[in-house]
Amino acid sequence: MSLLDIRNLTVSFGGAPVVDGLDLTLDAGEVLAIVGESGSGKSVSMLALMGLIDPPGRVGADALRFAGQDMLALGPRERRRIVGKDIAMVFQDPSSALNPSYTVGFQIEEVLRQHLGLKGKAARQRAIELLERVEIPAAARRLDTYPHQLSGGMAQRVAIAMAIAGEPRLLIADEPTTALDVTIQAQIMALLLDLQRERGMALLLISHDLAVVAETAERVCVMYAGQAVELGRLPALFDAPAHPYSEALLAAIPQPGQARLSSLPGIVPGRFDRPSGCLLAPRCPYVQPRCAERPALEPSRLGAVRCFFPLNQEAR
């Protein structure tokens, strides 16, 4: 049984859904990446899993299960026992994820109190150990530091320490290196992978950086306009993408000596201007008359693809 099982997930805020029929599975100890342009529904999908979609947002699914538990059927109290402990999330902006009114130590110890029952000296000692594990120097002194006194890289390390404090089985990292410089980005990703291997966690990485994904993930889900358009294993999917959108994302990666970046014309459709057929059709260089129909996600040579005319399928 998969650790995470999502079937036909929809999230809407009025109008067309911003997440439209997402199917996704994740096994224990696996590293899965979700990629796509801004507005593709990557983060919203995971916020729905965490129960962080506020009204007027509405979440529906045929299945939204974690470790066999139906997340949609849980009450607030039961959900709080799982979220923050068995499922934890590292957000892309640590300055907004950390509470500016409380010290680093207080915020880490709060997680330890809520989910592990640690208090007093035991909680403080464990908080120091967590800061040391995420490679923060002078960890004991950092406990009394406020978030605004930390650099971006240090703040993200604190956010990671908070996320792993409850010893999660699934860690969701939502663009964890976006606000950091290149050197710190590499350090943070190396840290996340070390923690994933050390603890046997499943890691779900949300990213638009395909180079990072290629180096870290075992499988990838490509999302476009709220739909999964391709699923497959790496590096095979990047070597021979089946969906035109996957091909366009890879073509947009800068190459040495390249005079002009490749781009896909147009924009991701919004809630109120979605095509009736294939959502990529207005931008797709391979569009054909049948694309006026809405394709389903079907098995492909390397996984699954949502396209009537998939690419690179000769060996299928």
C-alpha cells in the first residue's frame, strides 16, 4: 500500500477548479517531484492534503489517504495529530513561515510539546540537537534568536528543523530554495536529501528548477493548469518526454552558448478562460483537430501522459 494515495483531487475557489482531477501516489522512502509553471496547482494540491485550504476554497477527492487514513474524513483534532507530525511541510518563504513574535527555540519546542510530549529541559535539549542536525552553528545560542535576526539560509534551516521535529513519515518541500542564493540552495537540497535517507522519509519536492529535480527525484509529476499531464521516472522522462508541455519545460533550460532561450507562447489558462478541449492546445506546437476534445491521463511508454499524440513513444 502506498504511503500517500491521491485520486481525483479537485480544489476550487469558485469558477473552474485550480486543481482538476489530480491522481498521485507516493511510497515510503521515495522522492517525488512536482514541476510546472507558477499557477499550475502544485502548492495548492499539497495545501489541500495538509488541510490548509480556507473558505471559500473547496476540496474534493475520490481518495485522499495517508498511511491508509482518509484525510477528508478526519475531524480537526484527528488531523492535528497527523499534520505537523507524520506529515510536515517546508514552505518556500521562511520569513513568513516563522512567527516573528517568538524565538526560534520557542517555535521548535512548541512542535516538540504538541507532538512528542517533550517539555522543559528535555524539549530544549532536543531543540538544540535539531538545530545542530540542520548544521546551524552555535545552536544553543540560536534558540534565543528571533527570525528577523537570521539570514535567509539560516531561517530555512530553522524551518526544516521545525518540520522534522515531529519525526515525519512524509516531508513536503515547497520550493525550499527559491529565496536563497545558488550556493545556499545546493546546501539546503543536500541537507534535505541527507535527512530523507537518514530517516527513511518520503520526500515530495515542489519545484520549477528542473536541474534540481533531475539530481534529486526518483519520479516526477508534471502539472499544467491544475492537471497532471505527465508522470514518469527519472532520468527517462527528461531524456524522452511524452507530453509537449514537458518538452517545452526542458527546452527552456538555459544551455551553454545558447543565444536565445526557448519559450512557449501564451500563458497558463486561468479559472475563467480554460479551453473546452486540451488545456495546452492554444499554446501547443503540435495541436491537431482532435485536441478540441479533453484528453485523459493514459499509460505511456515511461509512465502516464495526458495527450492524444504523445511524443517519443516509438519504443512502446
